[in-house]
Amino acid sequence: MQIPADSVADYISKIPEERQEVFRKLFDTVTKSLPKGFQEGVSYGMVGWDVPLETYPAGYHCTPGSPLPFMGLASQKNFIALYHMGMYADPELLEWFVAEYPKHSKRKLDMGKSCVRFKKIDDIPFELIAEVSKKMTVENWISIYESQFKKQKEPTSKKK
């Protein structure tokens, strides 16, 4: 479920009222914890943090001319979703998060490839979200992205 919005404040104002406070807290937790260099905004129908084009002019290969996405936060029909591309791309980071989750929440981890779903907003592990947000710098993310996701150009063979 995408929510059309022009800003983070606009997005939050459009989600169900009973979720707005916890959504804002989750947004603030990530924003305060991310290493310098990521930029917040609204894209793909959610709020998120990207590597700006000024830092990484090549941008996102799937949407040329747009910043490289890193994390996103969305209000879905039955849950709040946190998307962390670093966990999708870095098996060690994913393994760490999965091992740490039970130490921070009494609920079972509900997770897809890069999506952590929070169905019960009264049990969101904010400290853990802060920790995982700190673990990857812009430089780390660009390096992983380039090695794993960006289409590599084939070397051209020279005819003699």
C-alpha cells in the first residue's frame, strides 16, 4: 500500500492516527542513528533514507537518475514495515539482526528479504533498530551495492 506524499510530515499525517506516534518514533530512531551522509525523503510510496546523487551520481540502476535507496519505513494495511537493504545484501548483518531480535522483543521475528514487519506496535524493538541503523555507512552501502546489485558492464573485446 503506497501513500502518496510530498514530505515525511505529509506521509505521517496520512497514516492511521493510532500509528502516527509510534511511526514518528521509529522514523526518529532511524534518523538519529544512521551514519552521516544518508538523506531522508519520500519515494516509492514510503519514507526512506537514500544515498544522494551528489554523493553517488550513478544513482539507482533500477530507476536511473534517482538516489540509491538504503532504508525505508512504510505503514501497510496490517503492519509497519522497515526495509533495510543492507540486511538483504550483507549476510553477516542479517545473521546478527536475527540473533539479536529475540533479546529485544518477545514477539517472533516476522521478516522478508529486507522487510521487517511490526504487527504489534506496542512491541517494536527501538534499541535494536537504532543499533542496526548504525552498522552500515554510506561508503559500505555503495561498495556492497556495486559488488552485488549494480549491473556490471561487460568488457569490450578488441578486434585485431
